[in-house]
Amino acid sequence: MTILINKKINLTKDSDALIQQYIEYLQDVNPKDLYEGLSNKQILKNKFIFKINQLENLDLVNVDLHVTNNTIYVLGRFWNSKIVNLGAIPLTKPLKMALAQDSYPTLSISGGNYKKVVTDKNGEDTIVDHFEPYQLTLQIHKAEPINYNVEKIDTLYHRTFKSEQSLITISKNLMRCFAVFGLLLGLGFMFVGFFLTGLMVIIAFFGVNSYTLLLADTHMQPQRQRVNS
């Protein structure tokens, strides 16, 4: 994921309201996205954490850009929230070039509420809550090129194995071939006088594949009955 442009946004008053709504939304749907899902006790146990932000990203915010002659207005919304004008950026030549490519915008965030580990006079670690002003940064990402070789392989796979049942049928046929091959090979060893070797080959190829086929048929019968019912 190539980032073409990083530009700090001149924020509007509405941006703080959207961020606060976003935090409340995360508290309901996924609290682990706040403070990286760590409690105060867990933060204190981790000796490498000295500062942890409440909000690390805005991954669920949909970003849209309204471009005028010399300004880019950054619009954002999430789930069922209203579309909010988060702020503006001067439309520079590098920004024009980035937007002219096959690209898409996202937001990164810094500041806000954070927890800081502080050592008191007695040498004990405690957690103090602080707040810094929010800062949003517009990131323009270059869209990843489509790998047509992967698409061709995927198409060929789906043409060959049109369904799970066809894949199972091909696997069974291969196992039957191995079983017959093992039986003939084992009998051939026995015919030339290598009885034990022939027996081992028959057990390894014919016996194992036949037993696996039997187990597969036994397992598939209840599934067919459930589908038919």
C-alpha cells in the first residue's frame, strides 16, 4: 500500500464532534479498538507501554473529497452518521498529480485522550489521563494494480472445480487409481517372490486408499440425507 501524499488538515469545529461520535460508536460495537483493548492493569503490567492513545485510527470512517479550484474539502462519515466537513487543504500541484492517478483517500489521527504511565515518589507506576488536540492527516494511497495472473489461475480453478462436489469426485477417482495401482504393484512383487514387500505395498496403497474412501462415503451419507431432507 503506497502512500502518495500526507497532508495535515485544517480542521473545522465539526471534526471534534464526529470524532466523539465515532468513539461512542466504537464503545458500543467494538470497545477493543479503544486504548488497544487494554485495561489500566494490563497497561501497567506491560513495561514497554509509556503512553497509549484512546484512538489509533479512523478505519471505519468513509472519506470523500470535494475539490474546488484551489481547495480540497475533506468530508467524512461512518455507519449512519451525517456527512461532516472535517476541514480543508490547499490544492497543491503534488496533490493534483496524486488525485489524477488511480488512488483513494484515508485519514490518520493523532492526539485526543491518552493514558500515560508515571512513576510517583515511592517508585510505583500509576496511570494518568491526558488530552491533546486532535490532528487529522489526509493520506492519498495508490490503488494496488490487479494481478491478472492470479485472476487467470482463480478462473481456471473455478472452471476445473465448478463445485465442492466436483473436487470431492476428482479426489475419490485419484484415490481409486492409487488403490488399483497399489494392488497390481503388490501382486507383481508377490509373483516374483517378494511376498512381504508385495503385502506392504498392497496395505500402503490399496488398503489405506480403500479405507479412506470408505470413511469418506460414510461421512458424506449423513450430509446427503440432511440436504435431501
